[in-house]
Amino acid sequence: MKALRTGVIGVGHLGRFHAQKYQKISQLQGVFDTDFARAEDVAKELGCAAFTSMEELLAQVDAISVVTPTIHHYAATLAAVAKGVHCLVEKPFTYSLAEADDLLLRARENGVLVAVGQIERAQVVMQHLRGLGFASPRYIEAERLAPFKPRSLDVDVIMDLMIHDLDLVMMLCGSRVAEVRAVGVAAVTEQADMANAWVTLGNGSVANLAASRVVREAARRMRIFWPDRYASVDFLLNRLTFYRKGPGAVPGIPGVLEEVVELAPQDALEEEIRSFLAAIAGQGSVLCTGQEGRDALDAALGVGQAVKRFLETSSQSSAKGS
Ligand code: NAD
């Protein structure tokens, strides 16, 4: 992995962290950003080159991260794929499904790897849970609540936050979203800032997902139900709590056994980038494939459409009522 030559396109808030990880575990050649002063700052910090054109950077690397605003993911990834450069594209993969499908096709034609930065797969609680090899849960509840930040406002809260849980739900169930009911509210921006979705998967499992980017206190939790057990997942505390029937002593719930698993924090971004570089070197697989990133986008767009329909109907009914 140390031998791989890498770069980052778009070194704003998150892109700078990508560049730091590449510098640690590969040969970071340089960065490109349409804001050249920003590229120079990051290049100076990490001792690499600040390129004045994306093409110059692409000519010198084996792999890159695309960490521009979502609207530019397609053009940057297309340019990289055309040059035979492997890409880790931040989430959401692209802005539209047509763009995602086109990139997947071109990646296949050019024999390059395209991975998507659905970083919640790299959280230590998810990796632990997956390692247990349980069958598909029947029901999942998730909440992902974040204080307002003036970033990622080119997309709604579904593409910004809920997409993480849609992706995890599909991963845990091994099935894609088949049916969606959703509501949402535009609280601060012009797009939905809070949303609640009820999704049914192809295998019959169900998930209820809540997301908000305008709360005072952050929460990232998931409750996962199987016929014989239940897991409560806290992504912020790196804690998994399992409950199952047995000779336990949970106060107030007779006959239920509780097991708490506290995990050491893990650098999820480094884990994601390590898997990407290892997969290029033929040593394992990426955490989220381009196809899985495309499926997460598809699900998020479906929820977004349901929310838009809700917002339209509720504004029509309030107009009639007034
Ligand atoms: P940001 O605005 O801080 O940074 C974006 C950078 O891209 C800026 O420096 C900008 O100058 C540069 N840029 C814009 N257009 C460009 C282009 N065509 N070519 C090269 N550079 C360009 O945004 P951010 O918060 O770092 O988000 C970037 C991406 O990362 C978004 O797609 C966002 O959805 C994603 N993101 C993912 C997560 C996650 O949990 N995985 C978290 C935050 C952001």
C-alpha cells in the first residue's frame, strides 16, 4: 500500500482529512482544489504538491479520493476513471442515478475500482456487529440527529445524513429498499432538514429512520431486532448492548439477559481508506462498492421524492385551509 501513489480532489473540510490519511499510509503526490489557496494550505501542511489542474494530478497517481461538493462528483470521477485512476468517491456517490450508472459502466470498461465513502460501515460498532454474522434483522429503528452546520447544504437531510442509515439497513438486511413512506420538514434551509421514513426491504424487513440536521444535541443510534434478540447500537459511544431471552437480571424486565460491548474508538476514515488501497493491491475488498453506493443513492432519492410529495400536499392543504 505504501507504494501506491495517491491524491485528493477537493480538499475542503473533509478532503483535508482524506489527504492526511493518504499521507500516512501511501505516497501522497498532491491535491487539487478549485480554490487554489486552500490546496496550497493543505499541500504545505502535508508536504505534497498543490496542482493547478486536475489533469496534472491524475497523470501522477494510481488512486484518488473525490471530496468535492456532491454536484461535482460525477465530472471529477469521470475524468479519473478515463485516466485509469481508482476512485474513492465521498457519499452521496453522485447527484443523480444516471450519473452513478454511467460511472459504474465506465469503471468496468476501464478496469478501475470505484468505491463510495459510506463511512458508517467503517464504524467499529458496525464492523463488530457484522463480524458476528447474524441473519437479516426483521426490524430496525435508526436516528441520526446533528446540530446545524453550514456545509453540505447543496443536498437535503436525506442525502446528507439519512443515506448513511439507508445504506446500513440494506447492508444488514442483505436486501434493497422496495417501498418507502416518508415525511419531512424544511426548517432552516429550502430543502428538508428533518425527515422520517418507513421503508420496507425486498426481503420483507422493515426500518423506521429519523434524521435531522437542526437539533441542539447530536445522536446516532440504531435499534436492531431479530426474532430472538435485540441490539441497541450507539455510534457516538462505540457501544453495543444486546438483549435476549435468558436467565438475566435486567431490572424491570424478568427473563431477559443483557450484554454490553464497549469498543475502543477506531479512525473510521483511515479504516475506509486502508480498505480501498488494500483492495487495489488485491488484498481484500472495499467497505462499500460503487454498486452499493449507487443503491444507497437510489434509496435516498426515493425517500427524497416521498418527502417532496408530502411537502407539496401539506402546503396545498394549508393553502386551502387558510
Ligand atoms: P467543503 O465545502 O468543505 O469542501 C469542498 C471542497 O471542494 C472545497 O474546498 C471546494 O473549493 C472544492 N471544490 C469545489 N468544486 C471543486 C471541483 N470541481 N474540483 C475540485 N475541488 C472543488 O465540503 P465537505 O464538507 O468537505 O464535503 C465534501 C464532500 O464530502 C461532499 O460530497 C459531502 O457530501 C461529503 N461528506 C461526507 C461525509 C461523510 O460522513 N462521509 C461528511 C461530510 C461531507
